[in-house]
Amino acid sequence: MNENSHGHQYIDGVYRVGAGGTFPHVNPATGKEAESIDYASVEDVDDAVQAAAAAFPAWAKLTPGERSEHMLKFAAVLSLNADRLAELETAQTGKTTRMSNEFDVPGTIDNVNFFAGAARQLQGLAAGDYAGNSTSMIRREPLGVIGSIAPWNYPLQMAAWKILPAIAAGNTIVLKPSELTPGTSLLFAEFAAEAGIPKGVINVVVGSGREVGEALVKHPLVKMSSFTGSTAVGRRIMEMASETGKRVHLELGGKAPLVVFKDADVEAAAHGAVAGSTINAGQDCTAATRAYVHSSLFEIFTARVAELMESMVVGDPLDEDTDMGSLISEAHRSKVASMVQGAVDAGATIVAGGCAPELPGYFYRPTLIIGAEQDSEIVQDEVFGPVLVALPFETEDEAIALANDSAFGLAASAWTKDVNLAMRAAAEIEAGCVWINEHIPMASEMPHGGYKSSGFGKDMSTYSFEDYTNVKHVLLSHDTSAHKEWQNTVFRQR
């Protein structure tokens, strides 16, 4: 995955071989070993953090305009290398080349361009007299070294979501991508340096979460830990971060409901449900996983979803006609298949899919399940595969209650032609994003983050700066007297 073969650690602007041993990487679309990846040691993590700490003062002192210029050049370098990034993203994840070329890489470049502009918009309250005979103002200041841990499902985009708001705000960063998919994160850092971003500002260490991830979270020079992944690991990171009192930013699991009200356009809802549940082979924490459909539409909706799922082309991700590539690993496919079988054993029915095609690699058919109970595993727990479970409802109140009956609250969608019902759903569904008559699209200008067990903090948008900056109040007194009037509450003027 690291094309220059000089190691899988990028520290202080240089590739190097990690001291934590080597491990095989398997191409998930073929099931064959592709290369060996070297892992970082705890000492490598320390070196990366020290490099970021050394680079911080100079990077933080740049004007927003100067950081913006660096990032605009970065976007240009990424654009010139878009094909290379897309090819590597598909090779390491098994996602379709169409997905990499038309979604992951363009979305990442757009993110860089957005944060290049956002770097110049670090705003606070306007100056004013809030305490009497004084001027108050707000400074936004970077935290220092950020330690970020990214998942394997969108390696390039997740690297961007972690790195960009951090460095735009003047921080430096050490990123630990998933050890399953480090390639494009390393290229991302390399291209940043090619664009002129100083060495040490962006560092990448590759290794296991238990050793490398924990060392990064616990490091005393790391001022904030940002993590995207499972809720269980997120809770562990909160525990570790509490030992040094560092800030935590978490984007955790999801179990997104897709609510189809009585007046919805069924054809549009069916297409949205299929696209929303099978994007990235369902390995997406915002993927549509629970379809709640008005009983009058349930039969026609599920029949159409099944028809569309059965028509999808699953296979070679390099083929432009392929709609869905592989899952990330054999172990993950086994987990998805086990949850589907568990649903069947509990009395549910498979309407489409529910099996792996006879192909090399770790593929699984798009799957629709009906007849599951609301409290069952398949409805309540994150499958993280191309599996949609559909349940009927009778009333609007019931639909919203069912949508909210989950530990998670990352994303949701509601399908209706009634503007009042749309606004009610948007207000009452407990999720960080609620789409109306759509499911999945995001924009760099809009925040992404969850409610409840889906975590807290925002990726993308200027809202992300709330996590990556300290807000400082500065008060300038206009009173030139030695003894201020308010001081009489402490001691009398003598």
C-alpha cells in the first residue's frame, strides 16, 4: 500500500519502517495476501508525537491566510493525483472503483478546499463592553498536538475529516489509520508535504489499536483524542483520556432508521433505501439499516426494494459495471452472515440476499429482512453490512417512537410529501442528521456527528472548530484609576 516501500510510518516528513513487527495485508476482493505492513512501536508513537509538538509553535503562529494558502496548494496536489488515490483506495478496501472515483476522492478534495477557506473564518464574538468600562473579545487558539484514530471503511475521507479541521485551526496531528487500510492516509500526508505543509504538522503511525492507539491516546503531549469507530472502543478511549484530562471527540456507531410515511413516494423511498443500505457494502455508520414503513405501503415497498437489491451487480470492484464490492475481511463477512442467520433463527424472513455469492474474496449479497421483532439483535445492533430490516407501523407517533428506539443517534431519514410532517420528523427524531426524502448525501459545509451512543463532537463544517480550538476571553480595561470600583467588594479604598 505504501508505494515507495520505505515503511508504513510517516513521521516528521519521512517514511520509515515501524519497530512493531510486520503483518500481512489481504486484498478483500480477492482474498489473497497483497503485502506486509510494518507496525509502529510505542517508541515510534512517541517520536511522532514529539515531531508534532516540535512543529506546533511555528504552524500555530502562521496567519489563517498563510495556512489557507498551504491547504489550497494541498487540494491542487490531490487533484493531480486523484486517479492514484482512487486506485489505492479500491485496492485496500474492496470498494468499487466507481465509489472511489466519484465519491471518496472528490469528497476529500472538496473537504480540503472547504477547510482552506474555513481556516480564515475562526470567529468569536465581536468586541464589546460587557463588564463595564472595558472591551471584551474572543480569541480562538489551537490546542496543540491532536491524536486521531480513523476507521477502515472510508480510509481517505476519514483521514481528511480528522486532519483538516485540526491543521486549519493551527494544530498539528498524529493520525493512526486502521491497520487494515493505511495506504491512502499515508499518501494524504505525503501529498500535504509535497504541497508545502511543513514536516511534523501531519504524522501517520500504523499499528494495532491496543498498542499503538492506546499509546497515542495516553501520551501526555496529546491535547485531544479524536476517534471514529465502535461505541465500545469509544468508551474505552474516554476512560484513557480521563487519565490526562484531555479533550475527546467521538464519532461512534449508528443504526439509522428510514421512515416511510403513508404519503411518501414509494419508488423514491425504495431507491433511497437500497442506495442508503448498500453504499460501501453497508459499511457506513450512517447507512439505512431499519426501514419503518406505513402498513399500507409495506408490501409494495419491500417488493420493490427486493427487486432492486436482486438487480445489483456484486463482484470485481475494478469493473465499472459493478454496483457493490466486497466487505473488508473474512472475519467481518462471517459476523454479518452470523447476524443474518440469527435473525432467521429468531423467526425473521429473508426477502432478498442473505448469502455470499460464489466469488473469491469477501462478498455478501444485498439483503432485505422482514418479520423481525423491534427488540431483536438485527434491529437493535449495528450489522455494518449490506443488510436492511423492514418493519411496518400504523401511526406517525408510532413511527417516530420506533425510529428513536435505539441506543444510537447518528443519522436518519424521513420520507413524506407533507411539509409539516417533514418538519415534525426533523425535530423529533433523535439523530445528528435527519434527511428528508433522501438518505446519505453530505456536504463539507454541514456538520456530521451524533446523539446518544453515537458520540459527540462534529466532523466537517466550521462547527468542528468547537472541538479543535480553545476559546479565550480577553478583557481590556478602560479604567485608568489605581483602585477600581468593583474592588470595594473585596477591600475598601485606603
